[in-house]
Amino acid sequence: MNLESPTKVADKSAEEVYQFLMNLENFETLMPENTKFEKINDTRFLFALKWMPEIVLELKEGIPHSKVILGAASDKLPFTLTGNITQIEEKKSEVQLLFEGEFNAMMAMMIKGPITKFIETLASNLDRIGS
């Protein structure tokens, strides 16, 4: 299952957006309201959406100023969440979030709506960077 957020323009350089996303603690400010969030360490955090189990995400890879890849720490729900960052002006960049996961048809049907809403909320909250 592949889902993508709308592209969001951030009033920050690609470097600033990259640094923000590499600090996993900052994801708490991007999360939807009433989402459980707990930083585990510098490379992992736990979150739980309403009606879904707790999920631990870990930082898989960072490509300076262009990409941040997070992935599920458990093989039970194998997926990645990638933030693609593109510089468009000195203090403006575009960010798009991509969700890729391997799920059976029943699981995909159950989580598609909540995950779509989740990544759209994360993207729309990117304007909180540096606030």
C-alpha cells in the first residue's frame, strides 16, 4: 500500500526542515490532537492513533537536506514513512510524506483511511516548524 500526502510548502530552507525532521522529538508537534506520543531515545518514538495499536517508529536513514526515512521498529506492521524535501527558494521548500507498507487486503482496507488522514495531518502541521 502506497499513500502520499499533498505537497506542503514550508517557509523554511530544506536544511531547516531536514534538521527539524531528524530530531524525532519534533514529531510530537506534528501529530494530530489526542495522539499518544513518547520519545524512546534519539532514534525511536512511540505513537498511537485512536483505534490503532501503539507503533514504534525508528529513524532508518537521513539524506542531508532532501530525505528523512522512518520505519516501523516491528516486523508485524512493516512500513516506512519518508519525508521528501525539495528546496524551491532560499527560505522555502516543498515537503511531501510518503507511506509505503506491506499489508494483507483486510488490514490495508482497515488502515487506509486512518493512515491517509494521519500523513495529511503531519504534512499540514509542517508550518509549525520553528514556531
